Amino acid sequence: MGKILIVDDSTTTRSLIRAVIEDMSDDFDAYEAQTGFEALKLLPSESFDLIITDINMPDINGLELISFVKSNAAYRDIPLIIVSTESSEEDRKRGVALGAEAYITKPFQAADLQQEIKRVLGK
């Protein structure tokens, strides 16, 4: 069973992403973190197959989270998808340059997120 960590300060967005994941199949367990700091505390406790993160969050933002994950040998192979309201090409390029495998702009279609999850995980 795959494990996906959803990192977003919006309860609504986390619930929506969880529903999208659960709608895909029973092959994934979704874990949630409200902040980048909560995500960092969860990383050592589970072996995640994917992290889906927002950019704009209190304390540690999504870009800082991606930088940490990609610079840490224990986590650098975990793929990341950014789901954010930040829609400029500059934001997209910065996220991908830091190591995100995909960048989806809010609001998003469930099918688009499912497609990116499958692509990133090679399913």
C-alpha cells in the first residue's frame, strides 16, 4: 500500500485531495499535515511514496519543504507534486527547479491530479 503525504494549511483542500486519492483506488493511504513543520515531523515516522504540498503555508512553506526533502539523503527520492494558487510561470519554474515533479494550479480538476499522481508514481 502506497503512502501519500498531503501538506496544506487549508482543511478543505486537504480533504479534497484526500478524496481524490481515495477515489483513485484502495492502493494508497493518505496522511495529512497542516504545515510544513508538521510534515517534517511526520517524515521520519513513515516511508512516503509521494508528497503533495501547497506553497503558501505558515512556518515552513512548500518551497522550503521541497528544498529540505531534496537535500536530505533519507528523503530525496520521494517525488513531490505542488498544488498551489500561485499560478505564474516563475512560480512553476521555481518549484520544478527545486525538485517538484509536477505543478498543479488551484482550483484543479480531480482527473488532472489523479493523472499526475499516476504519472509521477509510474502507475
